[in-house]
Amino acid sequence: MDQSLLVQTYHLVSKDFELPENSEDFSEEKAIGILAKAISQLMDRNLERLLQICYRIDLPEHRLKQILHESEPDRVALDLAQALWDRQKQKVEIRRRYSGI
């Protein structure tokens, strides 16, 4: 994956989840793992805030419901992290396409 796409996507996700700065051995898998931990904490402590973030990021409602109702309990945070990551990555790609970068 394009490293700048990875960094821009992580930056977008970080704004909502207050994630740590990325390191030099950074990968998409690591980013999703970090995001999954933050999501898991929000699921335990502040589900309402997590749902607001999903809405603000514009994760399709049917996708959110599918993850919450169909994912294995120990995979919900990871599946949600993957879906939110993919949505933010899509936004970065769209911005690039229409900004001429």
C-alpha cells in the first residue's frame, strides 16, 4: 500500500479515536490493531460515543448493524476497526482523485 495513503488514513482515524503517533515500522495491519484496541475500550466504557463516531465517519448503518449482530463477540472490535479503516481510506482516495494529486 502507498505509505502516504496509509499515513493520511491513520491521521483521519486518529482524530476521532485519539490514537498514538505512528512509528517507523508502521503497517495497515498494525494501524487496524491499534484502532481495534481503542474501539474495544469505547465498547466497554462509552458505546454512545463509539456510535457517534461511526455516524460521523459515515460508516453505512447496515454495515455497523451487521458487524454488531453477526460478528463473533471476540471479533466485533476488529471487524469494526477494519470497516472504519476502509471507510476512511476510501475518503482519502476520493480526495486524492478529485484534488489532482
